[in-house]
Amino acid sequence: MPVQHWLTRYHTGVASIDQLHDELFDRMDRVYTDIINKSGAALVSKQVGELADKLIEHLDEEEGEMRASGYAEIEPHIANHRALRTQLAALKKRANAGGNVGTDALDALNQYFTTHIKQFDLPWAKTLAK
Ligand SMILES: [Fe+2]
Ligand SMILES: [Fe+2]
């Protein structure tokens, strides 16, 4: 599933954030490709684990930056991250246990992540750009 063409829709204008978001979308894209190509559960689990770790790292970074800059709307943003973390933990657990990770699980993550960027990352990035 080529995601590049719609990626720019989610660009915040803050280079460091956009770079990381792009990387996360690229990783999701790779996992989709592996699932569709039936590349094997072991590879898919590894990719999902790496994707989840990278995404968690990204959330930590964002929260650190929001704290450092005294962002007024930090609480609802972090609350939304928390829900994403729960989803990621479940996905990782499923992958680690050798459970089947299908495109449905990734769709849910993708859906959540794109909504999160639109609703929370974009408004936050606007305050940084000022
Ligand atoms: Fe983000
Ligand atoms: Fe965020």
C-alpha cells in the first residue's frame, strides 16, 4: 500500500517531527507489505516490535518537548498518547507471543495515528512554528 502520496497531508511543518512521522509511516508500510507478501510470522513480529518501540520512543520525545516548552494543551495530548501506548502494548504482546498480526491490527494503529497527528500533533506544531 503506497502511503507516500498522502503523507504530506500530515506534515506539521516542523522538520524533526515530520521526519519521525514519515519514518513511522514507512515502517507501517513495510509491515503491510510483509503481511501481504506472506513474508512469515517471525519477520512480521520483528517488524511490528520495532515499529512499536520506535513509536513509543517518538511519544516519549514529543512529551519531553511539550514539557520543556510548557505547552498549555499538554494534558489532553498526553492522554491520547496513553491510549496509543495501550494499543501498542497489545500489538507488541500479540506479535511477541507469535500471534497472528494481520492488516486489521495495523489498520487500527494507522487510523489512530493519523487521527492523533491531525487532532493533537498539528495544533501543537502550530505553537512551535510561531
Ligand atoms: Fe507524533
Ligand atoms: Fe503526539
